[in-house]
Amino acid sequence: MGRPSKKEERTEEILNAFYRCVARYGLEGSTLEHIAEESGLKRSLVRHFVGNREELVQLLVDRVLQQSAAQWQAMISSLPAEQRPEALLDTLFCDQYSDAEYVLVIESLIFSAGRDPALQQRMQQWLQGFTDDIAAILQADYPAAETATLAAVAYGIVSIYFNLDSLAPLGMNAQYRQPARTAAGYLLERLQQSPATAETH
């Protein structure tokens, strides 16, 4: 396998810098000047290696969603065969797996999606897939639970998870990590309280 080309190396450096800028300034605030400064390259070189800002945004979205999907599938695969919902919550709300920078980038993409129909569609698919996967994990342990209840609990878990690391700029995500895990656990209890579900346990 050959060494990466200079273009590949520079593109990687620029995308890493753009990623950090989006977490810090948001997508709209991540100007070419900010990206050039963060990457240690001149603005002209940024444009030379990745094109205009629209092309750079597309590269970043592709990268973020691909990495997100790979990491999410790896995490699902690592869950034990039994008590998967509880293990899922332990993993989602574990400090070891916390990635506030990633959450801030995702939230910035969601915010910007309101002005970009193509980005909006991609972020809708990403969120729906994330929520559907959690609902499927819950359904395996609570097969008698109603579909609407499973969807509501899955959405609640997703909401708590992203809200937690969105507090990183306030320096409060560590403070609320355990309460967030507890709140997500209360949602699982809602499934356990279903009369039909209780009969299967």
C-alpha cells in the first residue's frame, strides 16, 4: 500500500481543522480564515486542496456521517447478548465513550440543515436510523411493548444523550452524566411497567 499523496495528507489536515472549528464556532461561523488558521495553512492552500467552502462542507458531512455510522455499528456489535438495553445506556452515558466535540459538530449540522434541503435530508436519515436502531434493541428485550411506546422511549434516550454532551461548553456535562443515565433508565422502566411486557418477563 503506497504512501498517501500530499493532497490526501493536506485534505485530512484541513478536514480535521474544519471539524474542530465547527465544534468551536458552528458550521456557519467556520470561515476559511478560521480553518486556515487552525490547520496552519494559508487560505489559498486550503482552497487549492479542497476547493470552495461548499465542497469542503460536503467533504465534512460525508466524513462525519460515515464515521458516525461505523462507530455506532461497532458499539452495537459490542453489546452483550442479554440485557442489551441496560448495556446500551451504560455505554452511551459512560465518560469513556463521551465525545462532546462530535456531538457539537452533529448539532451544528442539524442547525444548518434548516437552510440546506440536501443536508436536511441526510441529517433526517441519520437521526431516524439512530433512533430506529435503539428501538430495535429495546424491542428485542420488550417484544410486547407497543411500537409507539418503543419509538417514544428510543427518541427520549437519543434526546438525553445529545443534550448531555451539548453542555460541554458550559463545563457541566460531567456534572449531569449520572443524572442523564438515571433519566434514561426511567424510560426503560416505562417499558417494564407495560402489563403485556411484564407477562413476558
